[in-house]
Amino acid sequence: MGPIAAPIASYIISSAVTIPIGFLLSKYVVFQESNLRGRIQLFRYIALTATCFVLNYWLLKLLINILHIFPTPSQTITIIVLAVFSYLVQRFFTFRVTPSREDIPLA
């Protein structure tokens, strides 16, 4: 097995920096009200990041190779779709607020 290609090495290094920073900003700035355990949030955040990576690849393949849309508009469409998808998943799954016992009405 040879050395890692420059684009792959670049992606690994940038991910090592952006994933922790993105998680901390989401947890402590954007979704402060979430009461899930931090390790659960982190696992879900990493799973979402991996999902978005795969979706980015497949959406670009679809738009460029199958629908024959130019690369720049394809990337723009993909970014918009994944930004909305990522926000919704983070809001309602990764950093959701679970009701506390005081919030649950008694029968």
C-alpha cells in the first residue's frame, strides 16, 4: 500500500479539525437546550457527518453524470439540500430535547 494521495490526506486533516469544532459549536451555541448525553450527541453528529459525505458524493454523481447539470450548479444544489437536511437531522435527532419527568403530564 502506497502513500495517501494529497486530496485524501487533506480531507482527513480538515475533518480532524472541522468535526470537533462543528460539534462543539452545534452543542454549545446552536442547540444549547438539548439534554441528551454528550457522547450520544457526538456519536450522532459523526454519523450525520458520514451520511452527508456519502450523500454529497451520490447527489453530485446524480446531478452531473445522470442529469447532465454543470458541476458548479450541481454543487450549489447539493450544498443547499445537505444544509437543510443536516439542520433538520441535528434539530430533531442529534440534539433533540427530550421531555423531563416534570414536563410529562400525569394521567
